[in-house]
Amino acid sequence: MDSTGFLRLVERGELPPVLLLHGPDAQLLDDALALVTRGLFPDPSSAAFGREVLDGSQTDAEAVVTSAMTLPLMGGVRLVVVRHAQALGPRNAAALGAYARDPNPATRLVLLGDEGLRASRDRRADHWLVQTLPAAAIVDLPARQGRELTRWLCERAAAEGLHVSEEAAKLLLEWAGEDGAVLLGEVRKAALAGGADNRSVGVNEVGAIVGEHRLADIFELTRAVQRRDLGLALKTLERLLATEEPMRMLGLLARDLRVAWTVRALVERGQSTAEIARALRLPPAVVDTWSRGDPAALLAEKLTRCWDVEQRVKSSGAPRAELTLLVADLCAGR
């Protein structure tokens, strides 16, 4: 089931007794859980008695089933939430599968996996939860990127009464990366930078929380990598790493390479600069610069290199050293 199908079920009040929502965006998971909670408990005070939250890294599937089988304290419905569900060990997979086939009608069991659980480049096979639960119980939440993420950020901020310009949203993506929760937090800070009663976030408000020097360094880093100016790239990277998280810088480089690869791939398919600029909503001058850069095949190799570094950093690699070597490789054209 995709996120659209899930929203339709919630709107109709037809929530399945067992749900597994998974995806890398923690904010989307939180928003989905909030929808479920409001649907089951229109009176917020009743959620305090009818909801139990477990942590998959601190419990097992058998304990989850035991909790789900418990009847509501004062009638009505009971909601059992398991955060970090992917951390549940497979030892009691059979018990959870049996429960999913014959669930407690008074309970809604919601499993939240804060990473993609389908087979992918980073995962050799589907997680055991995906293999155990029925397809109708599994909701694949999207990993939003680029223009789609920009649109989502504007819409999500509007739900809180904040107006975010498209230019400000793009700037936040450039600086803060693609984590929805981080982006929304930065929008709230930017709004406060404009005053206690301010509800509008533009480039000026974003600049107030990012800082002109920081923005200049971020753009200088990407430009230096594009020009293969190793000395300037390493000097700028060192300056940024004094205050910024390495993973944020890695995300910035990967996003820049992804756009460059997209442009080159479209150029190699015969599309004009004007067509690409319209499709990607980029300035024609930017498209023209990227269209004369590295071939798409080489850019794809560089992007893969970014992904490899990300995996090593997540596996307890040395972030600063890995990022420095990556920038050197990107500038060398390997």
C-alpha cells in the first residue's frame, strides 16, 4: 500500500488492525502516527488511556503481541505503537504473523520502521516484518527528494500556519539536507527569526538562521568540486566541518551530483537546455554549465561513491576522514 492509499483508509475510518509504516523520513512517520491517533481518539485526553508506545530496540515480537492482545481499560479502542520496529528480532516472527492473521478487534497495532524495509541497494532482501505481515498491512512511505520535497515542506509548513516561499524552501534543502523533521524544525526557527508574530519564511529569514558566511562556504564547496579545484574544496570543507555535521555536507554533495547527473543524462538523450530547465525548474545558465560537465556515466560513478561513503560512515567509519577522501576523489574525477 502506498501513502495515498493509507490516507484514504484513515479518512474513511477503515484503519486495518495491523499496520507497518516504513520509510527513512521520521517526520512522515510522525505525521502518519498523528493522523492515526486523531482518527482513533478525537478527544486527545482519551489517548492517554488508550495508547501504549513500545520501542522495538528494547522489546521483542512476543511482548508486542501480548500488549496487542490486552483489552482496552475502559472499552473503546486501544492503540499499540512500536517505534523502531525494524529492530525487533525475528525470533518470534511466527507469533506476530499468527496475530496478524487473527488480530484483537479492539486493538490497532501500528509498527513504525524508520528506514526502508524493502529489498534495495542497501538491503539484500525484504525485512522479516515485510515477509511476515500481509501486503494490505504494509505502507511504503516515500523518500521525498528535490522538487517533491520542496513542495512537501511548503505544504507541511502551511498546515502549521507558516508560509514558506519556494526559494526559501530550496535554500533550506541546500543547507539542512533532506530530513523532513530537520527541515520543519529549521522552518520554525526561521519564522521566529522574523519576529514573535511572524508567519512568513523567505530567503531573508532563512539567511538569518544559516548565516551569510555559512551559505557562501556551502556554495563555494560545491562550485570547487564542480571545477575540480582540490585546494579550494578541501580548505572550504575544513572550514565547514568546524561547525557542520559531516553527514549534512555529504548529503549536499550527493544532491548536487544527482542534479548534475540528471542534467547530463537528459543532454545525452538529446534534450535542449531550455527543455531541461523547464523540466527541472532550474535556471538555464545552471543547466548550460552542467550540460558541459562530466559524462553521465562518470557522474553516476561519483554518486555511487557518495553512497559508499555514507554506508561506511553509518558503519562507524571516521566521518571527517571519509568526507575528505571523497572530496579529493570527486575533484580528481575518479
